[in-house]
Amino acid sequence: MKRHLFISVVSLYFSSIPFGSWSQRPAKNAEIGLFLGCSYYIGDLNPLGHFNQFTKPAAGAVFRYNFNPRLALRGNVLFGAVEGDDSFAGSAAQQQRNLKFKSNIYELSGQLEFNFLDYEMGNDYHGFSPYIFIGLAGLKFNPKGQIDDRWVDLQPLGTEGQGLPGGPSKRKYKLTQLSIPFGVGVKINLSKNIGISIEWGMRKTFTDYLDDVSTRYYDPALITTKRGYNAGYLSDRSIGTDPNYSNVGRQRGNPTTKDWYCFSGMALTIKLKEKRPKCPGVYK
């Protein structure tokens, strides 16, 4: 009885599949396009603000290889900017710290995408799907601080005493780092060979120095002696403090959390010429 029931169910299943689906399988294909959107960062100078006044334009190029309607591999080359400013903070202590920075962000990444629904560019029945992605990226950044109308590179100055006796590290932090991009989005067909994806993606970094702020105040007088006026001035820009009181040794940033940054926007892609699908079992 069970055997007959099993045979009946299997027969019913295979009889419901159109003959065309046996003769062809979805072809692998590739897409190339442009990304336009925005970028921002989350860190000591912008601890909670998503899509606020520090959000900046971003752009880049995208290449996607579709293994099947559910799985794709994507490569990105993205450019954006991040910044933060204590004067906009809601915390009085942060306003008193009075630090600010800006930095360009260059990212090269590879990401694996998973579509929740079957998605094929040019297919009227599979022209929409939400998706998630995760990957690995390399990023280049260079935080700058402001003195009057000039912006100067912060990393060479060692504003927290990097490389000096009693400083947080023997070397200055590296301006090239790794990050883990992940996020969500939706894909939509616009025509037979053009599609659009809209996404929000965060990047977990392994550095706390996107903003040049992480540990404690170092002696600004010693920094000035070793590295000049700019380094001493930008190491401690506190306002409204007792001139007889020293910040040396006090907390300047939060070293227990790493910085994050985000690329969010849309990618317009064009499907590249694809090979004609073959019948199963036919190989050349």
C-alpha cells in the first residue's frame, strides 16, 4: 500500500512538470553596471546616526555572476566618504570633546548573494526578489582633521601617542584594512536585459580608527614637542574645560567597539551576452 502510494505521488509530481523544463536548464549569466547611493559611518564621532547630516554621496562599479536563479557572486569597486563632528552630538560631554574628521573610503569587495525567490533578468515570471548578501572587502581610508580652513592627515600625527612612550601602540594604525559587508536588498527587472537592485549594506571593520579616535588622551605638550603644533592641537580640541585641569589619561574614545561604515543605494546592471542553455546530459 505504501509502495503504491509513493509511486503515485512521484508520478503525479513528474507529470506536473512541463516538458520544456526537462529539455533546458537556466543558463548561467553575468551582469555589469553602476552603483549610485550614499555612505556614512558609525563610530565615536557618530555613535548612533543612520542617514543623518553626515551621509555623503557614493558611487562605483558592479559585476555579478549568476550561478542560478537563487545564488549569485558579486564584485564591487565602490567610492564614498565618511565624516563626524562632535558639535552636532546630543551629549554635552561629546560636544565638549569637540573633535571632527572626514575621510574618503575606497572599497574592493566580493559578496555572495542569496535570492529568496527565483530571479532571472528578462524572465516575466521571475522578475522580482528580496535578497541578502555577505562577503569580504578591503578598504582604504585616510582620516583628516581641520585646522582653520585646512584639512590635514591625522594618521601621521599620532594624535593618541601612537609610537611614543606610554602610547596605545608601538606603531601608527594602518590605512588599509579588511571589513565584512552584509545587508539586504531587492532586485527588479526593468527590461529583458536591464535590472535594478536596491540595497542597504553595513560593513563591520576591524579597526577603531576610521575617525582617528579610540583610546585615551596623550600629553599634547609631548606630542607637540615630538611631532609639531598640528599634532598637539588636534590631539585635544576640548572646549569649556578648566585651563588648570588636564585631560591626559582620560577617555578620548571607546576602544571596546570597532568602527562601522555603510554603502546604501541602487545598482543598475545590464546582462552580458550569455551562452544558449544546453540539454541535460549533453556536453562538449
